[in-house]
Amino acid sequence: MTRTTKNLCGGALLGALAAACGGGGSGSPTTPNGGATPPPVANPPRPAPAPTPDPRIGLAPGPVTRYTIKVRTVNAGEREPEADAQGRYIVHPGERVDFDSTQKNAGGEICQWNNSPEWTVNRHACPQEANCANGVVFRRGSSQPFLLKTTIQQTGGFTIEASIDGVVSNTLEILSTN
């Protein structure tokens, strides 16, 4: 055998080994089980989300005759809200304080309402994502109209009230101290 023939045979042998080991050749990629990779599948279209059901369904009929607000949580339950001897809730700068509200009819049942609650700070409207009460409190955004979410910014006092369908709530006095 000549040197050229030996080189050709050796090259052919290396090419066959490389192909057998999965390297070097062209063609379709393979999966671990040796079959060809299936073509990509297009994602099916997502169905439109279902509309949010009316939260008033299942509640007693109105009209609203009593509307009550309360401190719901301080720092997501880190501590219970505490009132001083004058009935003011004591909070501190940096705390997140959330308020909750409940509307009831003449029978004392939680009932249906017509318009979403309107919250006030120091008897003034306080829009979401805004400082109120001279910067003492910041009103955070919320998708739940019956909750008022705030962050205490500095020391000072302020009041919280809300109204729904013309019925004004009780007034909460808040005092922010160091």
C-alpha cells in the first residue's frame, strides 16, 4: 500500500468514527433518543381573561346607613395598632399603616353600595401616590377602594375619614411620634 492510499484510508476511518460519535457531519440535529428534533410549535393564543365579577353580588341590599373605618394593620401585622389615653392611634415615621372600611345597611348587614368610598386626610381629598397632611403621610396606591394604604413620612398629627353613598364614617385621629 502506498503512503497516499494509507492516508486516504486513515482519513476515511476517522470520518466514519466522527460520524458514528455524532460529530463532524451535517444534517438534522438529533435528540437524546436519536430521533430528529421536531419543528418548533407555535404558542397557542391565550384566551381573554374573564371579567372581574361585581363584588356586590351576594351582599345584602342597601342603602348604606352606617360606614365604619379602622386601622387594619401596622407594618403588615408587625404590631397591633395602639391608641393613647386621648384615643389617638400612635404611629412612627417609616411605618406602613393601612386602614379598612365596612359599609352596613339599617339591618346591620354588610351591604351593596353605589359609589366607591372617598377617603380624606384632615378633611381634604388625598389622591393616590401623594403626600398629605403637610407631608406627614403618603398615600400609596391600591386597587381595593375599601382600603387606604399609607406610609408615615414624619412626625405630626392628622385625621382619617371616608364616605360612601353620602354616609360619612367615624373619624380616626393619628399621631406620628419618634
